Amino acid sequence: MTDTRVDLDPEAMGRDLVALVLTVVELLRQLMERQALRRIDAGGLTDAQIDHIGTTLMHLDRRMTELCDQHGLTLEDLNLDLGPLGTLLPRD
């Protein structure tokens, strides 16, 4: 009988898990940004609300960059290739 154990590198697994979590967070951040732009374009927000949304999105973007840097990742690393469907995150 052969040994079917798989040797897993805990450090690589941790980095991959961080990348997966950051991918989900980046996807949600981009969706929130698009929704905010739709609401702004529709004219349903006050100037104060627009400023608040802009500030929040800038902070989120900065924090994502910091987290990627902290874990040795780039935003491109988070863009999963879905084969024939293309990439998970749109390329700006």
C-alpha cells in the first residue's frame, strides 16, 4: 500500500488563505465602489454623503494596499484566473 499523505507547507497555506480573504474583500470593495457611483450618477445623494463615500472608499483602498504589502501580495495576485470566463476582478 502506498503512502497517500500530502506534505503541506504551513507558511504557503497561510499566505494562500490571506490571498483568498483579500480577494473576497477586494471583490466586495469594487462592488461597493460601483454601487456608490451608480447612486451618485442617479443624483440621490447629498454632497456630504458623496464626500463620506469617497473618503471611505479611499481609506479602504489604502488599507487593501497596506495589507497586500504586509503579506507580500499585489492586487494582481488577488485576481483569480477563471479560465475561459476570464479573471475574477475586472482589469481597470
